[in-house]
Amino acid sequence: MFGKLRQIETEEELYEVAVRALMRRAHSVHEMKRKLERRSDNKLLVQVVMARLKENGMIDDAKYAKQFARQRTESRKQGKFRVARDLRARGIPDRHISSALEEVAQTSDEATMVRQRIERKLRSYRGEIDEKKMASIYGSLLRAGFSADVVRRELKALVKEDVPEIEPE
């Protein structure tokens, strides 16, 4: 579909490609390296540009991980497991991921986010909340990256509130 990208031979041109990419969105070190390697077969040139980007503070995996984790939990209301998986896919080292998740955990409450997502899901359902709908909610919350323990606890709490238990006589 697309032709091969024009290969770049100079440091300035490759640096310019990197800066333009960073103006569109932040990139991890791994993502940027892959992007530059597609534009130049010269490995040394890619290393030089990567070093220059790091030196200028334009790419930093620790900052990237913190910003990414904060955005995903606050805006998209995603859980820590999903955020960690997405960061790993972007080549972020585990030490930066755990640090970013710890920082986010101080300002956000997983149980509250799970409760909000459950309530929003329940509003969209019509009729009885049966086992199939509960399983659907449970699965969607796990895919969103929340821990199974928190999801189960919040679903149980909600079910007990909605369905009054009748004592046998």
C-alpha cells in the first residue's frame, strides 16, 4: 500500500524527523528508535540522534511512563494492569512502569473507578441484571486492567445493595 520511506542520510534530517514525530505525540525511547531505524539504515546515525534527543530531554522513558499512566487512569479510567501492559508494549522498562503506577495510585482510587464503570454499565442495561450481564461487566473490567479482587468486591457490594436478601422463615 505504502512505498518504502525515503532513506535519510544526514543527522540533521533524521533529527528533524524525530522532532516532528514528537510534536505530534510523546514517544518512548523504544518507539522512537524503531521509527528512526525505518528511516535510516545507518545504525550509528540512529544512535547519535537518539543520544541527542535524550541529552535535550526530548525523550525520557520515566517521564513518558508517568504521563502515560496518569492520562490512562484519569481520562480513560483504565486499571493498573492494562496501563502496565500498554507501557510494556511501548518498550518501557519495568522499573519506570512500577514507579509510574505507584505515583498514579497515590492520586486515584481503583475501587472508585471500578464502581463508576459498573454504574455506567448498569445504566445502559435494560431489565434484570442476570448472570450473563454480570459476567459481561466482570470481563470488561478485567480487560480494562482492574484487579479481579477489587472487581469482585465491588460487584458483590452492588448486587447486595440492589437485591434485598429475604430471610427464610
